[in-house]
Amino acid sequence: MSISAPERVWWTPVDKDEKIWVTIALIFCLVTFFMMPFYHVVGKQNTSSESYRIDPAEFEKRTELFIQQSEKVGETANGLPIVKPRGEDVYLLARQFQFEPALQLEKGKTYRFHLSSVDVQHGMSILPLNMNWMVIPEYDYIVTITPTTSGEFPIVCNEFCGAAHHAMLGMIIVK
Ligand SMILES: [Cu+2]
């Protein structure tokens, strides 16, 4: 038995229709790929963000400090403080099953939101706006937010995080 070379063209050559469909699929892939950076700049959907590693206990400490240093303007129905930040940095901590603290922000002022979780992964969704971010433990995720409309904006968790996930709420009040 010997090994012999296959015939020169042993495969079925690609026909015209297949070439057209592969080209169309490739163009579609490239369009959707470049839409991501394009929409980051032109659309208002994707936020620019920074993220840093942080120990959950340290994030909790920074949130407590943020609450202490902010002006307390009220209390929510379930006893959480409503705070008005004095600076541009805002800490919002997610835990099973609430967001702390409730915030009162100034319309037109730019804030740096620090988001993190002290237990499992949560999602932060600001209603009724179409704004969603992942809230992940061990990461200080920083997004820049400038409220442009006044009113009350409830925050819901959009990542299933446990038994009382449906009751996990927060609040942003813009004045
Ligand atoms: Cu949650």
C-alpha cells in the first residue's frame, strides 16, 4: 500500500450563489461590528465607563463614608436614607435585596456613579429610561451620569439575584 497524492481539485468548487451569500454575511458582520464604536460616539445608549478591582468590604466602607458626608434630605418608606451628594462622586451599593442609599441629584450636574455589589451579581436599571448596567462584586464600576429631567426614577435589579430579586429597588430623585 502506498500513499498517493489526491487529484488536483478533489473538492467541490464554491459556486457563485455561495460566494454571494458568504459576502453578504461578511458585510453584515462588519456593519454590525462597526456599529458598536459608532453608536458609542453618536448614540446615547452606551456609556463610557471605568472599572477598578475593589474588595467588597472596602466598597461598603466607602459607601458608608459617602452617606455620612452627604446631606441627608429624607428617608424612603422602608427606612433607607435619601442623600444629596456634596461632590461629584456618588456611591451606590447593591446587595440582596436593595440598592443603598436613595439619592437626590441636581438636574444638569454631572456625577461619577460608583457601582458595585457586596454579594452576587446584580443589574441596575433606571426606570423609565432605557439605561442598564451590570453591578458586579469586586469591581468598582464608574459611569458618568448627568440627569437632564427632574422627577423620581426608581431603580430595579434586572439580574436574577435570589428569592427577593423582584423586590430589589432603589430610588433616584432629580430636582
Ligand atoms: Cu439583584
